[in-house]
Amino acid sequence: MEKQNGFNERKIVKQKIELTNASSPLSRTEIDFVLTIISQIKKEDTEFKEYRFSIKELEKKMERKLNSKQLRDMAISLMSKPLLLPLNGKLDSKQWSVIGWFKHFDYDNGNISCSFDSRLKPYLIGINNRFSKGSLTSLLPMRSKYSKELYMLLIYEAYKGFFDVEVELLMNKLKVPKSLLLYKNFKTKVLLQAQKDLDKFSDIIFTFEEIKKGRKVHRLKFNIKRNLNDLSMFIKVIRELYINKPLIKTPNGTVQCSTKGNLYYKEFFDIDIHPKKAKLLWEKLHESRDELLVFEESREELKETIDKLRN
């Protein structure tokens, strides 16, 4: 197995919808650790690697303090909390598999090594359709672990604009404790907190409608919109999630954003647009954010996927 020492600069978390819909009762720190390791997987990877890093490197990447005892407890906990994975990608699937997150953890004098369970490969390696994609920049600061999981669910449905789910199914997926099975508590601690977290830290926002069956709230309809009203948030989202994707066509060419976060014309890949002109272009892109080519491209991909499923 190939080894990777330290962390690369990647912040993107990409996983198949089956993994997004899986349930596993992880703590906030455990979720952040899993997301951090997933972010290290590169597009060109064909196999999992053994990741080796120091406590200091992990603290910097996760933006929190950790000690050896906390790491040991987290490793033991993660090894004892397998995933219940729906095989057809639906929350109400009758087909499922139980898979562990990690194959092993090793610790030696401040250094850790770990690798994912090989059975997770189809859900994390070489995926190019039916996936959820987020950024550590948005996910790690969220206060609630439920907000992180809900974000990954909703971002998959963002292009459709809504997500309809039974309350009981959502509670089961999030593995909420008994105290949150009472809908009033679930609404306050999970839904309303997630609204705050996503509005403050992520590229999407949502409202929700409560659909009752008798007097009981039976289903929730999430209405999802992009959180791009603020220019700085808009630029951050484009730089992290839409690298080298067509944004807008101009007389000079198709504008895209490079891996370095600079705007350039697709037809002149090696030349960044001058900073002064780029500043005006960012403002123009922001003003036209609902009509960007990359979003139209995503809508077409979604339409094609739906058509295939119907056929």
C-alpha cells in the first residue's frame, strides 16, 4: 500500500451518495477526522493510501487541539462504530451492508498512521457521478455534527432545489439520541442549528416545510438555495468547488477559475486575467450568479441522470 506522509493542501470532500446516506453514530470530532482524511484522496488515486501524520499536523488540518489520549479514544471509538450503508443510495433502502471506517490505526511517539477499510473504495475512489461534494473550510467550523451531515445530504440535492424526507428516516440516518426523537427538540437542536451553521459557513441555505399526518409532523420538505449573496462567500465557493469550470462567456473568451484562485480565459490557459480586470469580472460573475454556465452544466447533468433513471 502506498504511503502518504503529512497532509496535502486539498480541502474538498467527495463521496458517493450511498456513503452520504449511511448512518454511523460518530461524534463531532470523529466526523471532522473522517472528513479530513477523505479530503486527502486525489482524483487520480486508484487505491487507498496509508496516511501518516503527526499530532501537530492533524491539529493544524482540523483546526483544533488534540492529545495522545484523545487520539487513542477516538481511534478505538471509530473502530467500534461501523457504517450501515444503504446499497441503492436511498435512506429507506431494504438492501444494506455494514462496513468499518478504518482498517487500522497505529500510534508511535506523536505520529499516527491509518488507512480506510478497502470495502469503502467504490464510495471514495474514482467517483464521477452520484456524489456529494463539500469543503473542509465550510464543514469543520460548523458547531453541530448534525449540521455537517445535513449539509452533505442537501448539497447533493442542491441543483434540484428541494429534498423531501420522512422525519423518522432522517432521525435514523442522523442517529439522534432519545432526547431528540421528540420532534420539538429535533427541530430546535438539529434543524434550526443547521440553518444557522449552513447560513454562516456554507455555500447553501435552506428553509423547510413541515408536512403533517394527523397532528404529527410526518415529513419535511427542504427548500435549498445557494448562499452566494455575499461577494466574498461567492468567490470562496467558486475557488473551492468550481475550479477550471466554465463560468461565463465574454468577447475575450470563456472565464474560468484556476487552482490558484485566479480568473483566466479558457482559450488562454497559461495567462491569468490582470488583477484590476479580474476584480471587475468577479463583481460581474456575482451579479450574474444565477446564470453561470457551471450551474447550467450541473442542471443538464442532473436532467440526464433523471432521464436515465426513468428509462
